[in-house]
Amino acid sequence: MKPDVVRGPMPMRRCGDADARRGHPWLRRCVAVGALLVASAAGGQTGGAPLQGTAPTAASSPATTVERFTLANGLTVIVQPDRRAPTAVQMLWLRVGAMDETDAEAGVAHVLEHMMFKGTPTLAEGEYSRRIAALGGRDNAFTSRDVTVYHVQLPAARLREAMALEAERFAHNAWSVEALARELDVIREERRQRIEDVPQAQLFEQFQAAAWQVHPYRRPVIGWMSSLQGMQAQTVREFRQRWYVPGNAALVVVGDVDPQQVRRWAEATFGTIPARVVPTRTPLVEPPQRGLRRVQWHSRVPQPSLLMGWPVPGLKHPDDDHPEARDALALLLLAGVLDGHAAARLQRGLVQGQGGERLADAASAAYGLAGRGPQQFVLEATVRPGVPVERVEAALRAQIERIAREGVSDAELRRVRNQWAASEVFQRDSLFAQARELGQHWALEWPLDANERLLQRLQTITAADIQRVAARYFGDATLTVAVLLPQEDAR
Amino acid sequence: MKPDVVRGPMPMRRCGDADARRGHPWLRRCVAVGALLVASAAGGQTGGAPLQGTAPTAASSPATTVERFTLANGLTVIVQPDRRAPTAVQMLWLRVGAMDETDAEAGVAHVLEHMMFKGTPTLAEGEYSRRIAALGGRDNAFTSRDVTVYHVQLPAARLREAMALEAERFAHNAWSVEALARELDVIREERRQRIEDVPQAQLFEQFQAAAWQVHPYRRPVIGWMSSLQGMQAQTVREFRQRWYVPGNAALVVVGDVDPQQVRRWAEATFGTIPARVVPTRTPLVEPPQRGLRRVQWHSRVPQPSLLMGWPVPGLKHPDDDHPEARDALALLLLAGVLDGHAAARLQRGLVQGQGGERLADAASAAYGLAGRGPQQFVLEATVRPGVPVERVEAALRAQIERIAREGVSDAELRRVRNQWAASEVFQRDSLFAQARELGQHWALEWPLDANERLLQRLQTITAADIQRVAARYFGDATLTVAVLLPQEDAR
């Protein structure tokens, strides 16, 4: 099975089908059903994560104990036994993504992810995936702004062989300049198909480039066309040399496995990779925004659409008791009150037009909660044909203003809290989702039981907290608005 | 004399006093009087170039022959004898500036410029400037988006010693981590004083960050506060190691010198520096803009001001006969028709209010003509208190639209052409200006007689050309507007 490494920017999803049908996949964050999940992906991800083959059910799974240890070379191993089926998920997480690139090398994290499938001195191009398939498994990978992840799902009995293959390419990935040139052609075509030919993706790219002035989140994960055009083999190799070090990686295994056995296998495979220094990170800090930003984008679309975003606090740690941490949790619930189910406020107010006119064909709210970089609160709407964009913008603002003025009901608060709790149960049915969550928590340097702590903390967030954050973070001076307009609207 | 290396972003200037009194120094480009001059500086320069001590006159200087040769290690030497006084100007040009930085290392070119004054194994900190002063000279340096330049003006008889000192630090500049930490304090304070505390500079920074999405021109030459905060000694040293190579440098000498003598001295000083590879450049290409961008900035100012910019073609080479080259020359004259003297259109129409109301306290047009990166056409106005910003914006557009509709008069065209010609004569009186022009032409990879060729080509640009470019390049879909608003206007 050939790895599907040419997929476009798609956030990892943990959403129901109903959710998947609406909204734009590169923006939709499945807020309140999976905000934390996309925390480390945070808006713009390249490479698709395969979904579990089995349909998830609401049945709760037995509580299990996660084990975590560190190999002598610094590599973290996290194992969660789940014996309901004789399968296992292996994920190798690297705490490096597009945010660790410079602008000149924009896209290199994702390019490297592709090149990791191009072989080692002992594995020919494509051989990695052929062998995984021969083991009865399937593999893929994805790159986000925060992380790069390689994953395999296979019969648990063959896990050791998968680990050996993964360790082999971690340590010895090698390819020719010609192989890179071919792959860059593929990736530029991917960019054309996923960004240049998709007006909503173009809009999102424009939006992020305007909303962030300094922070690397301003750049698309896939890179700019010109950075892809000029990318040198040396740049890709140096990026790997720099960031693919054991101390910057975690192996996450979930499934029908014995933690001590996994540990021994990890020592025998990944453990032989020499330790190296994890590079110092000197983060670029986004300076305060002191004025409204508006960008337009004209394209061949039948109707306008609209993105509005504000920089807001993210959650640094689940136990963080700084007032901003409480605000972050309240913002998460605010997003859930606005959007997250068919009766949420944006849906009712703008799409169904309860109490007025139908203004939008779709409307959503998104908040990432946490990530390695700064967070945004984003409102989005697809404008109903004939409705002025300004009216939809005003209606989106009015939804926030109304909450700032009147607060939210107990029923709304309960519902959004329950959704979060339900999503926790829901995802336990998926080995893949469990592994993903463990990896994300590792990437954030959060404890492994972060979600339980979050669940508890969310219980302490009140309607007054939601009202307070609605009043606090949505001023014009920090707003960025991006509007997609039909080409004929160009003056 | 201590070198003034802590000056803020200032474009190099070749303007009269009247010009210097109005407008904002970091934006004013002395268009049509010196567009080419600022071509390589192109909007945002750090470090001030000292002006000639003697007041320039309109007297023409004798024609001289420039000589140019290349040392065995690749360093270019350009010598222009000018024997009117027993002095000389030495400039060392490096074809590296802020545009060669990545965002994470934003500001490093300028930081390195500062550190070049911090010594070598045989020159203590500050010793370079003390010795230049002891020779009867004065020295300084500046960094722009395109170039870094170190310059000395001194009695011609002491030139050899200045060359030896310059070659010494080119080859052996060295300093401690502590010296860098101290200098970074100075530079961060410089950034506070020159950008953070100057609303117009803040606006210009916001404007550039919005107008360029991908190209490094989007970043300020001085860097972001956070890139300055996190700057490592290794980053500065590697930048020097990478870019300060003989093949990427030109020594320009103008004054009472014999070219063959200068050549021998250059061989004995700079010639001993080993050749090294000039790094490959992989330029980031700005993608097409397909929608209006607006940014606001609120600050403590008594009245609003406004910047409007459009990406326009630059001139690649003086002999370039591509239609865009003709457009670039026409844009240069357009800027001169709009602004460049007290009776120019913006001044009359907006500031003096001829034929209507006085809308602005200042108004200007700027176009860089050429640079290593892409060019902009910028209109600027300081809004008269009480006048709505929108009216001033409309009035600026109307000036361009009127030219697009009605063209310009022969008298206007003649005047702006004559100004350019006069500025050519004018600058020949200054050794410094001559050296600067030679260096800029080298930086652009232009021939040494570029200005004469430009003068000839400008004679071929017609009123119809100006009308054509006014109609062509000023649409809303490529416009970026930045508005500075008094704090109380913040909603």
C-alpha cells in the first residue's frame, strides 16, 4: 500500500459525520468535540490521518494505565494497552512542524515528511510502505504547524517489525537530489490543488498571513510556492539533522501490547540511535495588534465568505491557574455555545435565521485551546447569495456581543460541557484517537492525563466566565477580517 | 570620533533641505530627485549616512573615468578619481541586507554591522574608529534591506591605512558573547526609540508587513523585538561567515586617488583575504495580490495619517527593453509629477487645497525604481485635523485617476525630467554621493554608467507612458492601505 503522503492541508478530525459534511475542512476544528485534539494541529495541516476502520460507538472502554518511559538517548516511549482487538497503533511524534521553519525554507517540515518515505541505504524508495503492508498494516504521516507524525496501524503481533522499520528511517533516511526534485513536483502540484485552486484555502492563507505578523503561524504548512520552488536538498537534510533527534521524539503505542515488551523492543530499535542535542528554540513572539486588519481576496466563487479572527490566550498547561488559563477554558466553552451542534447559536441565528433573516449558508466558530504557538478565536460564515457581506460580519459580531451582554443559559453550558465529556468517551473507542491524544499531550509537554484534568476544570467554568471572555477579547483593535469575494466584485 | 551606528531606520537621502523638512524620513524617498539613489535602500534603512560637509552647488564637475577591477579572490574594486580636494571616500559594500535574513534572525544584518565595530584579535573594541579619527577621518555604516555599507571619509594621503583597517575587520572581526549582549541592549533600545515610540514608523512597519506577504521586504530592517531578544552569537557569526566573502563585496573609492595605486593597495590589503563561495540565493517571490488590504494602527497622535501602496514593476537593468522596464521609468516620472517640488500635484491638490479644500498637512508619492527585491508605489498623507481619512484616501486616488484620464502636461514632464538631470549634476559635487551611486549600481549588478543610460532613456518616456501606467497599476485589488489613528478613535 502506497502511503498517502500527498494529501493536502487537513486538520486532524475527531468529528461526527454531520460535522464533517459542513464547513471547510482546513478551518473546521470540531470545537468542543475536539478542540484539544486539534490544539497541536491548530489550523492548517498537511497530510491526512486515516480514520479508524471500525465505526466508533459510544460504549465506554475499560480504564487502562498509560506507561511512559525515556530511553537512554532521550526518546520518550508512551504505551497504552488496549486489548479489545489484536491490533496496535504506532505513532512516532516529532516536536517539530512548520512553526520551526524559517520563511525561506517554508514547507520543509512537510517536504521532509514526504522524503521519509523515500528510503534508507537498506530500504529502497517505497519499500517502507510495502513492508508495512506485507505485515498487514497501513501507514501514513502528517505535518502540522506544531508537529510531524508518522503512524502505522497493524496486527499487534507484528509491532516489533514496524518499530524496527520506523527506527531505521528515523536514523538513516537517505535519498537522492533527483528523488527530492520529483517529490517537490508532487508537492507543488499538491499546493496548486489544495490551495491555489481552492478559494477557501486561499482565503484562509490570506487570513493567517494578515492575522499573524511575526509568528510563523502566518505561513501555510505546505509552504509558499517560491519556497517550494527553491528548496535545496541541503535544507531538507539539515532540517532532519537538526530536529530528528531522539530527545525531540516520542514513540506512542496503543493496542494489544505489553508495555514492558514494547519498552524492550524500543530499546532494541530506537534505543540504538545515538543521542544528540535538541536545538535551542528562540520563539518569535507576536507583538500586540493595535488596529483592525482587513484583507479581501477575489476568486471564482458563487458567493462571498468571511473569516474573522482575534488573538486570544491559549492554555499553557491543564493545571495552569493564571487568570488567562481560566479565560482559555471559557473561550473553549464559548466556541461550543456558538457552534458545535445543530442548535448552537451561529447555526440558529445566521443559518436557520431564527428570529430574523437567513444570512449565511454556513457559520462556525473555532478555537484551538492549546498549541505550541499563540491561539486565535475564529468566526466563519459563507454568505447567502444576495446578502451584503457587511451584514453577515455584523451578525457574527452581534452573536458575541449578545453573549457579552446577556450571558449564556445553564442549559447551553451543560450541553457544551457534556459534549466535551462525551467526546472523551467516544474517542476511547479508537486506538488511533487515543494515540493521537497521547502524542499531542506529549507535544504540548502536558501530563498524560491532561484530558481528565481538563474535564474537571471545565466543570468549574461558569456562565459568568463565558460572558466575561465574550466581553473581553473581541474588540476591533485586534480583529482581522478576511473576505472572499466573487471575481466580478473586484472594483 | 565614535561611529554613529545606533541610528534608526532612515533611508539614504539626496534631497534638499526643503524636502528634508517635510514628510517622514523613513518613507520619503526624494522621488525624481533621487529615486535611483534609494533604489537599493528601498524603504527602511538602519544606520545613518553622514552627509557631505560642504554645501553642494550646481557647478558641474569634470568628467572622470571610473575604473573597475576584480581581485583574485573575487572582490570588486571601483575607483573614481576626483581631484578637486585632497580627500577620499572609501566604501565597502556587501551585497547582503535584511532581505537575506530569515524571519527568525530578522535584524541580524544590522546587528552584524554594529558588531563590526567591536574589534578583531588585533583591534580592541572601538579601536577601529579611534584609528580612523586619528587619521583625520570619520567613519560610519548603514544597513538597508538590500545592502550593508561601511564608509570612511578621510585625507586621501591616509587612504591606504583606512583600507588596511577595513580589510582587517572584514577578515577578522571577532567579539565576545558579552559584547553582543551589550550591543543587543543598545539595538533594542534603538528599536524602541525609532519604531515603537514613533507612530509613523509603527505605521510604516504595519504597512510593509501587510503589503508584502512572502517577500522579506515585509520585515523591518532593524528586526522584530523578539528576534532581537533571542539573537544568538552563533547566528550573527554564521551570517558573517556566510555573506562576508570577497565575491560578495565591492570596495568603492572616490577622491584624490590614482586608480592603479588604489588597486595595488587593495591587492595588498583586501587581496590577502581568502576566496570563498558566494552562497546561492533562493529568492522568495511575492505571489500576486488579488484583493484590497487595510490595516489600522492606533497610537497617541494628534491627527490621522495614511499610507497607500501598490506593487509595481521595478527596473531590472537600465538597458532592459521589456515593456515593464518602460513602465518602471514612467512610474518614476509619475512620482515626480505627483511629488518632488512645491508645485507638484499632491502638494497643490491636497496640501495647498488649490481648487478645493485643504485636506492634508503633508502629502507625498514615492517609488524606488530599482532594488534587489520587488518595488512599490506609495502615496502618503498626513490628514488635516477634522478631515475624514476616507476623503483624503479618495483625494489621493483621484490624483492618480485624473492623470490616468487626462494625462500630464508637457511642462510637468519637462520639469520632472530636468529635476532628474539636475540631481545628477548636483550629486557629482559630493564624493560621498558619487561613491554611494557607484556602490548601488554594483549592488544592482548594473553598469557603472547606469545613470547616464537612465537619463537618456527617461528622455524617451512620454506623457502617454505616464498616463498609461497611471491607468494600469493602481487598482483596488492590489492596494494596501495603512491608517494611523489617534488612540481615542479606537472603537
